[in-house]
Amino acid sequence: MDLALIFRSLSGILRRAAAAAAASVALGSAGAAPFAYVPNEGSASISVIDTATDRVTATFPTGAKPRGVAVSADGRRLFVSEQAAGAVVAYDTSSGHETGRVAVGASPEAVYLSPDGRRLAVAVEEDDTVAIVDAASLAVVRRVRTHGKNPEHAVWSPDGRWLYASAEEADAVDIIDAERGEIVASLTVGRRPRGIGFLPDGSRAYVAAEAAGVVAVIDTARRAVIARIPAGLRSNGVTVSRDGRRVFVSSGGKGTVQSIDPATNGIVKESAVGERPWNMALTPDGRKLYVACGRSATVAVVDAATGEKRGEIAVGKLPWGVAIR
């Protein structure tokens, strides 16, 4: 028996195993600390950020114009809407390899995972529809035609019963019964509604109306707008803190993020973050807010407790949003 040959074979196996482990850590394996995934629309790529160090650990390619992004409940798959393909594509978070895709329609935008982790809601802009997709099989199970044209967001209520859909060419939000696939109400919120966020108990929804420069507050039980908060120029993304004590709204025209106190519906902090801040996500512990700043090609890191910007991370061109498991 050639011991040298055996030694070389074992060494090769160990090197390959070490490389695979390193790649898994770099891309964000399911068992690792929280990773943030950023679709770069202009670079056709996903940047992977280690939220413990605020460094990009990997970048992997996608199809043209990736926009919406969501992470599966187990953290093993990333769902990305790719505009040019008219599809939602699933990627393995450990390798960055494509594992499946489903055609959803022309120009898909935001993608949201349901609270139970079983379904995806995809706003399909040019088809004026919301596609509901089975997350396990990647099959479209329902399509709902929206009243507003060019839907960009379709966000699940915390109990998973309702979808609130905003559309660029509208002044209203459509409320969809997710099980029946029917619109039960449309509420006027302001011109060009964009991002939507719910308080954790589902009692209120906050909707950024970009062209109106306001955030509309919806009482979900009454299905009524109860307040309109003057916000920054071209109000856009909306994210709510885990404890429900803050609502964060990005201002694309001012390059800022506003922090709203839901108890008073007043803005308590405004921080400069970068050029054209878009969509955002919080870490699971609620301590850090990651803001995609499209024209800066960066992700701003904001202290969620104070509202202060703590740093920025260079990513690809035109980052569209952020997803964190």
C-alpha cells in the first residue's frame, strides 16, 4: 500500500472540506449568526453581510435586476425576484447556487414570506397582480388582480390572514383576504403608496405615500386611516421595531430615515443615511437597522434604539432592499 498516496488523498479531502466550510460561513449558513442579504439591482448580484462584523463576506451572481428578497424560515434558501426573468428564484444560502425558480409575471418587485413560513407574496408590477407562491414547491397557488396599477409591495399582516398591497400608480392600499384571494377593501392613503409595516399586534399598519410625502396610519380593525404623518420627501421604505415602539421610514428625496413613535405618531428622530434610501430590515435582536441606499451603493447601519447612523457598508450598484432571517 502506498502510504504517500493515501496521505495525499486524505490531505485533498481535508482541504476540500475546509474550503466548503469556509464558503458556507462566508455565504451565511443556516446555523450561523444573522446575515443580511442585499439584492444589487445594477450589479445583478447579492451581497452577504455578516451582521456581527458589518462586513460583506461574499457576493454571488443573480439574473438581471434582482429586487425583492426574502429568507426562508429555516434560513437555507433565499427567494429573489428577478425583473428580467419575470420570476422568483431560490438560492441556497450556503453555496449561492440556484435551487429552483417560478414564473410569476412581468416585472416582479417585493417578495414577503408569510408569518408561518409557508407562502410568498410577490407584487408583480406590470401584470397588476399579487402572486401567492408555495414556498416549498415554488408553485403559484393564487393570483390576485389589484385595483391599483404597478403594485410594488404586498405585505402580510402578523397573523397571516391579510395582505396589504400598495401600487405606484394609485393613491390607495388594497386589503386582500389571503385565503380567498379577494380584495375586501381599498383605503385611500396618499399618492404613490410604497412601503408598508404593521405593529406586532397587527392593530395598525403604516404606509409610506411617496408622492404625498406622508405616512398614513391605518386602524386595521376599523379599516380606516386614522392619521397622516408628514414625513420626508419621497417617503418610501417602512420597517417596524420588534417591540412596536418605533416605525422607521426612509426618505428617498432627503437621504434620511425618520423614527416615528407610534404612541404619538410623531417623528422623534431623523438621521442622514445615504443617497436614495430604499427598503430596510432589522436584526433579530432589534438592535440594528440596515438601510439600502441605492445611489450611494451602500447599506447604512443605524442604531435602532437611538436612530443614529453607526456606519455604512459598500455593496453593489443600486441596492434595492435587505432581508435578514
